[in-house]
Amino acid sequence: MGGLEIGLLSVGLIVLLIYSGMHVAVALSLVSFLSVTLQRGDPELAIRLLTLAAADGVADQTFAVIPLFVLMGMIMSASDVGRDAYDVGDHFLRRLRGGLGLATVGSNAVFAAVTGVSIASAAIFTRVAVPEMLRLGYSPRFAVGTVAGSSVLGMLIPPSILLIIFAILTEQSIGMMFFAGIGPGIILSSVYCLGIIAMAYLVPSFVYDRSGRFAEPGAAEVKVDRSPAEIAAKSLPILFLITILLGGIYGGIFTPTEAGAVGSLSALILAFARRKLTLARFWDVLKETGHLTASVCFLVIAATMYTRSLGLAGVPVEIGTLMQTATESFLLVVLIYILVILFLGTIIDSVSIILIMVPLFLPVVQGFGADPIWFGIITVIAVEVGLLTPPLGMACFVIKGCLDDKRITLGDVFWGAVPFALMMVFVLALLTAFPDLVYIDRWFGGR
């Protein structure tokens, strides 16, 4: 059996095992073991090779960046930073048509810059933004769709857990991945805002609730005027953390791993200073961080095993040769890659898609001379579309689980997210056609 056959069989078997209910990391590990055993005919050798791969997978101190950024995000989530960001955005944008949708996107973008966890954004803004939008006469589908769509900004705007995982998996600079995420994050946020304004004018029935079933009587006339001091008090902690994190990394003051430690400590000090975090809640935050970190690291270890087994079989070389023989069009190769990711996004989670697909296709796109940093941004955006699409649609499930209003169904959440998923696909096409848009320094003529 050749390398290509082993690669195709392994991907098919992994998807089958995941569909049958097996944990992704277990499926990756099992298929890796079977693949190496099949190639070498020695189960003991397979165990030794995969054990070495597992040790190498988490031996680097760079892995410390995962729990540190997760901890920072959890602390900020528990200390109502998301609510404060929404209040600031609402203050400036409420009076525009579709203004609360714009406020939600802007607040999520700001929140993403200090957390990097999409699910946390979805949970927080479901509780904060959706009730307020319904009260002021926005339609349920638009309210939940806006939260679902803007929550994915957490995985694109740095610091982002997906960008960290991609950088570790492909041995790229985490700082460079973070820098590359800024421009596309701004572009996607801007496209969301333009889309919301367009829908408010062209399809008002989707944006506003004409029946009045969800609106609070007289609420449309209510305007909450906040003092400059209150706005400053809500803004300064967020701006402080963004400056510390991104300024420190890009200014060369500390590494991304050190930035995670500094950010976590700063977030903890702010949370306790504002009396937003009790010791009991802090213990819950630590447990949640441990659970999420263990899950991610287990996945990365399993993916390292899988990558080694594919390399041993010569799968990347076989696929690269096949692609270059079948077509000389780099765009066609990227299109195939994106379509496969969009399909997988309907059945498995974001991290798993990256860990399965990147080892297969990265050597191929590098063979065409593509920049791995650009490839990482394209991958993350394509993967994040899966957070909005059924049947998995993790962000949509989180939003439904956090809703107190039983009148809004899971179907409403998915339908509300459709325009935002389409806008993400548009941005994906834009960045594929114009790769320089990924690098924000080139927007102004830099190289």
C-alpha cells in the first residue's frame, strides 16, 4: 500500500471514528498506531516511535503559551470585561441604524484582543447583547446571528488559541502569526459592519422585529447616556491589557509565552481590584483552564503522532506530487483545501480540523512557494466558518445553551448566522485572491 492510499485511508478512518463517537485525540492516536504498524510490521516499534513523537510534541516551553492565554481569557470573561466592552460600543453606536449590531461586532473585536477564545465571546455576548437587542426591537435571528458571527473574531484577532496551535504545529513564529491576524481581523470586522448596515437598509425585516413580540414597550425611546468618566472607567482596563500584550510582543519586550504570563497576572490584578472575581470563582476559573488546556494538549500530542505517521509513509510528498501533476493552478489547490475544510467544519471541531488537514496540505502549498503565515490565516478563517454551520456549529450551540428565552430555537440561531458565514466566505475569497491583505504593514506600501 502506497503513501497516498495510507493517507486517504487514515483520513477516512479518522472521520468515521469521530462520527461513531470516539474522541478526536483517541482517533488520531489509534489511526497513527495502526498506520505505523502497517508500514513497519512491528507494533513495538510503532509504540516507540509514537511515544517519542508524543514527548517531542509537548517538550517545548512554547506550549506554556496555551494555558497562560486560556487563563487570561477565562479571568477576563469572569470579570465582566465583555459587558464593559459592549457598554462602550453601545454608547457610541446605539443611534445608528443597526447600531446595536455594530456595537456587538465592535465589542467582540475588542474582547477578542484580550481573550482569544471564541466560545467565551459567544457565551458572554449572548447574555449581554441578545436581551438588550430584543428589548429594543431587533429580531431574534439578527440578534443571535450577530453574536454568533462576531464571536469568531476571537480566533482571528490576536491573541488567538487557533493561531498559537497553528504556529506550534508548523514551527512558525507565534508573534508573526499574531501580527498577521490583525489585518484580516480588521477586514472581517469591517465587512460585518458594512453587512449589518446594508441589511438594516435593504432587508429591515431581518434586522428588526416588526411583530413587537420580543420588544419592550417604549424601549426604543430609551437612551442610556453614560458620563465620560464611566466610559473611561470601562475602556481603560481593556486598552491597558491590549497595550501590554500586543505592545510587549511587537515591541520585542517579551516573547508570546511571557506575554501570556504578564497578561494573566495583569488580568488577575484588574479582576480583584475591580472586585469582580471572588476566590471561589477564581478556583472555578483555574479548573476550567486546566480542563481546556489538557484537552488541547492531548489533541496536539495526538496530532504530532499523526503527522509523524504521515511523514513516515511519505504522504505529504505523494499528495504534493499528485497535486502538481494534476494541476499547475495554485488557486485550484487552495480551493480544494478550503472546500474540504468547510465540509469538515460541519462535523468536527476547529482544532481537530487544523490538526488533521494542515500536515497534509502545508507541504503542498509550500511546494508552490506559498507563505505558511498566509496559509495559517486562510486556514483559521475557513475553519471558523464551521463554528456557524450545522450540524456541529459549536458557537450556535453555545448561544442556544446560554439563552434564557425559550422562544428562540436552535434553527433561529443557525439561520441568523447564515449572513455572517457568507461574509466570512467573502473575506476568505478576498484574502486568497489578494494575499498581501494578510500583512497589515503592506497596506501602506511596506514590505
